[in-house]
Amino acid sequence: MTPDPLVTDPAAGSRSPATTPAITFTSGGETLIGVLHVPAGPGPHPVVLLLHGFPGMERNFDVAQALRRLGYATLVFHYRGSWGMGGSWSWRHVLEDSAAAVAALREPGFAAAHRLDPARLVVAGHSTGGFAALMTAAADPSIVAAGSWAGFDFGTIGAAVREDPDKRAAYVRAFDEELLPLRGTSGEALVAEMEEAGEEWRLARLAPRLDGRPVLLIGTSRDAVTAHTIHHEPLAAAFRARPSGALEEQVFATDHALSDHRVALTRALVSFLDEHVGAER
């Protein structure tokens, strides 16, 4: 019986062993730190930028390690103003930092040193990270594919809180409860930023800009944070309507962190990557 590569370590003795270097790059004048998971083998390896959510309790290292075993390099990093990083946290800084991470992965010397193939770069993420992944890919046509699970639609919620003072107050309170690992922000500031961005951050509007590129969308039907009827269904409908039809979509009966669907999440992402990007193994 052939071992399942998702849960089997690579054979020992490779001249190019797997490595896990800590790396740094600059965004907005601040130095950010990340963890790069490089697969065994000479490469160059396709690379997946994995973007965590707000405030970053779930960082998807299980997914990163599994992807490495399957031949995909991954980068996980902290945004400005979070978990000891300099600067201040804001939704726009998340987007700027994600774009800066893409630029760092593409730098020729960095890519060569870590056996990366920047021509096969994918951006994917969870919750706020799913929002950032789709926004980053839409702004950069050379990103080959994008993925989001339990993605947070800031444009949709921004419109909702503008119209409903009680809902606005609830989001201010909810964001305030998550600020311990963050600096330079508040629940009020984060809600105001959503309101100000308006339609610019409604994810369904990105569908035309991503047409022709594969997109993976995973909704979560037991999710009190990003209810799939609000955050997933309208988005998926917009992407289904693209002329290219290059959408893969699933809805898992799980919570916001996909707590009991981590293997299912990883298998869905691996299947998507294998079909549209490909890794040597």
C-alpha cells in the first residue's frame, strides 16, 4: 500500500533536505518575521503564501507542514502591529503587508536561495486572511491562483454596520475583545475603517478581476463569525458567473476555525493546487 504523502515524512538522505528558515522582509518601514517551509528536493518549488486571520490565533501551520510534505513551499508571517511586530494593526496594513510578502518571495536572490519558483505563487488564507488573499490576487495578475476559507467579506459587513447602529456596536465590542496581541488600534477604529472602505472591499466585486485564474472558496456552515449565507454564498455566486468558470467551491459543516475539518481543508487545498499549479513529488 502506497503511503499517504499528506501524513508521511519524506524519505531521508536528500541532497536538498527540507528546511524551516525564519525570514524577514520589510513592509511600511517595519521589519516583519515569517516562517518559510521549504520542501525536500532541488526544486524550484511552487510556493503558497498562507495568510492568517484576526488577530492570528489560528495560523494554519498544520496546513503549511502538510503542503511542504507534498512539495509546496509555504510562508506564514505576522502582519504589522500583531504578535510583537512593529507598527500598528489595520485592515489596510494587512493588505499592504500581504503584497510586500509576495514581493519578498519573488525577489530573485531570495527565491534562488530557498529553491522557490515565483512563477508558481499562490495566495490563500483564513478569515481576514481569505479576504486579503482574494484582494491581493485581484491586484496582482501574476499570482497564479487564490484560495479562501471562512473568508470575511469586509465590504458586505461595512455596509451592514453603516445601516444598523446595534450591529455596529456589536462589531466594535467583538473587535475590542481580540486586541491583546495587537497594537495601535481599537474596535472603533477597525469598524470605521470598514465603513470608509465601502464597496472597495466587497469581495464579489473582485470576480471579474480574477477571471481566468483558478479560485478555491470554502464556506463554513456552523460558523458564527463568517456565516456562509452572508460571507460565502454571494461571493461564490459571483465567481460562478465568471466566463472562465474557474472556481472550486465547498461548504463544510464546521466552525470558523474549521476545528474538526483540518484534514478535509488540507485535502481540498492540495487537490486544488495539484490540479492548477502542480508540485514535484
